[in-house]
Amino acid sequence: MEDTGYIVEMRHITKRFPGITANDDISIGIRRGEIFAFLGENGAGKSTLMSMLFGMYEPDEGEIIVRGRKVSLSSSNEAAALNIGMVHQHFRLVPNYTIAENIILGIEPVKKALGVFPCIDIKAASRRILELSKNYGLEVNPGLPIEKVNVSTQQRVEILKMLYRDAEILIFDEPTAVLTPQEIEFLLKIMGELRNKGKTIILITHKLEEIKRIADRCAILRRGKLVKVLNVGEASAQEMANLMVGREVSFEREKTPPRYRGTVLEVEGLTVRNENHFDVVKDVSFSVRGGEIFAIAGVSGNGQVEIADAVAGLAKPARGHIRLKGEDITHASIRGRIEKGIAYIPEDRQKYGIILDFTLENNLAVKTYYRVPFSAGGVLRPEEFGNFAGRLIERYDIRSGEGVKTITRAMSGGNQQKAIVAREISLDAELLIFVQPTRGLDIGAIGNIRKQILDERDRGKAILLISLELDEVMKLADTIGVIYNGKLLRTAPAKELSANEVGEYMMGVTG
């Protein structure tokens, strides 16, 4: 086969699933030692295309060429044998295994105990992991269990898994979706280092600013088709956004002045403890009015998610009171809070937001299935589930291969998020809690979700917004509370705070 100068080529790749063509006749070439990005909306086919390169799916049509040789990849082991590695959007780690055990899983180094009995040489593996982690600036403690480390460390472990297997072609699927701004900065630096050391990086993302900063070239996919391949340095973010969505993208939505109503949520002296009995929320007090977006800004891990969990009923307060429209709900059940008018979009959508093996129609009715029209006289009415789901799919542009009958696990992460937001807004609750509502969404979906939040605020709803994106907080909030180490350091109207001031409070600077 002729040498085209590409380390990877995909020629006329087509992949179909029931009800959807995920990839439609895509041809692409990736050069050795470049950072090549795939940009597209949620469900555009980016992850599916790269999953074929990693051996998780086989194409229905077309061929894959690696280093000038046509290959047939039917498993990730075959991809690994070709020095291809992939960091998935949702990490594939065993929580109660150590970092070292996760990295060597499946290729464990063996030594002979007493010269006779084969056993895993965990010490040799740990030495090599430490060496790799220092070489690439990915410092980890090989002996720590995965369940004891944060998300960014888990991602380092996934990268080290690839490097331990001598991967030369590294695929990153939405790698920054669960990271804080500081962690994103670190990851982009690491990707640059990997490229400088001769690795070929394939980046699947929908974040334009990251592509502009780090990628050499970019392929834009839209609804399964390849739209264009661009040299990133020659294209504007606006041009890339328009190609991705297929229309002129507006980055802003006009925000009207707030019209406040009565107090909906009161949090007084709230203290929440973690599983180790440490105070992670410390004597926090605030209130949210109808028609107000109250945003809690802070670096990840400072107690903001625990505040949301306590209000929604997922965490029990150690001290303090939570009132909804004057009624004390501090010890109310989760269903009781839903009935009284609380909607909740959680940070971890797959753990708390949806049931992955339910259909989309069942997930969209999971909080209301026992009410009319879904149930009559204690008997469920399946046709009403489908009718309701169909309306939400259309209104919120939820992309699903088999419509309302799609198993939610088969949907892209961004479309799972759209489904949760659609369900929670449809509850018509007095208080809506949004935790990281646009995490993992493309630019079109981000604009739509932010519009929905502003629409609900303009309808007089009280909004508690928790976001790690300072830009999002500044654009949406009417009132901002900045949290640091479990305490609200400053609460003020958004118009009285600059982004710099909020950023300083987020880092604990109060002078």
C-alpha cells in the first residue's frame, strides 16, 4: 500500500446503529506527531468514529489504515498491539483497585516467588509507573486506591495506562468535561508535552477555545458527516462554531433586568459533613427569591455540591435549617421535596440523574410516573410516557437513535444531559437547582440550556446555580455567593462584582 505520510487513515467509513447513521462515508488522514481535533455537536459521531479506531466497534463500510497498512480492529487489545490508546469520557477504572493495579490490569508483570511460584511483580510495575509519571509530569502515588483520588488524578491514571502500554497514538474523548479550569490548563500542557515527545494526539471535543489553543488541525462533523478539515491557526472560533452547528451561532443571549418576587429558598447556618466527619460546608446562610439566579462560584471541592445535595435531600445537614417558601424541609424526604417544588440537575448525571438501562421515555417520567396522566387508578399508561417523551425530545433537541425507546446508555453524554434538564424543567418546580448544567455540552446546546435557565428565571422561578465556569456565573447570575473551603466569603449582586474579584475570592483572597 502506498505511503501517504499519514500515521492513521480512515477511508469511506460508515457506521450504522438502529435508527441512526452515526458515521456517513467519512475519509480522514492524521499525520504523525500532530494534535488532530474532532469537533462536533453532541451526537455528531465523533466518539463512534474514534471507537472504531480503538477496536470497540467495526465499521459497516470502509477501511482503516495504520502506518500504511490496512488493519481490522475487533477489540481494544488489537488496537493496543498497534500502540493505540484511548482515554474515554467516562473513565474505565476499578474503584477499589490501586492506581498501579488499574494501570497494569490485563498485562500484569509476573515474577517467580521462591524461584517457582508465579506472582504479580507489583513493585517493578510501581517503579515503572513512577518513572513514567515523572517523565511526563503526571505525578501519582501508585499505591492509592482509585476511590480515594479526585477526578483529575483518575484522568492521569488513564493517560498513564496508555503510556505504560507504549501507546504512540493517543485518543482523548472529551477529556476536559469533568475538570476544573486549573486542571484543564494542566491537561492541555501535558498534551503539548506528549506531542513534543513524538506522540500523535487525537482530541475529541466540542470546546472551541481548547482546539484554538492546542490543536494543529481540526475535522468538523455534523450529524455523522464530515463537513470540513481546517488548519486551526487559519480559522476563527466563529467560523468553526458556524460549521459545527450548520448556522450562524450567537454566543450571547440578551439578559433582561430581574423582577424579584418573594423568597423561595432560605438556607440558614447550614453545616454538612463528609463521610470522614469533616465539615465541608461551614455555617452557610443565603436566600433565593423568585425571579432570581443565585450562583455559587468556587473552585471544585469547596463544598458547593454538598450545599446543592443538602437542599435536594441527597445529603443530611449536621446543623442548620433549609426552608422552602417558609416551610422547614431540613429533614424532608427526596420525594417530599420534589412534591413541594424542587427540581435538581445533579453534577454526576450518570450516578444521580438518569438510570442508564432505562429507556429515554422511562427516564423522562421517572419523577412523575405515579401521577396523572402517566398513571390512573394505580395502573401505568405506557402511551402517555411516549407522548410526553416525544414532546420533550422535540422541544429540547434530544438526539436518540430509536426515539423514545432508546436505551439511555446508548446516547451521547451531552444528550443524556439534555434529557435530565428537559425532565427537571418540565416539573414546573418553584426552585430549580442546576449543578454544572452545561458540562459536556457543545456550543449550540450550551446556548440553549443557558436560555432555558434565563427563561425559567423570567417566569418567576428561583434558580440556584452551581458552576465551575466563572464565565457562566458572570453571564447568568443576578446574585453571586463565592465559596472557599466550605464558607461563603462574599455574597453580592452580580453587577457589583468583577470577574477578577470573584476569581480572587474563589482562591481565598479576601483582602
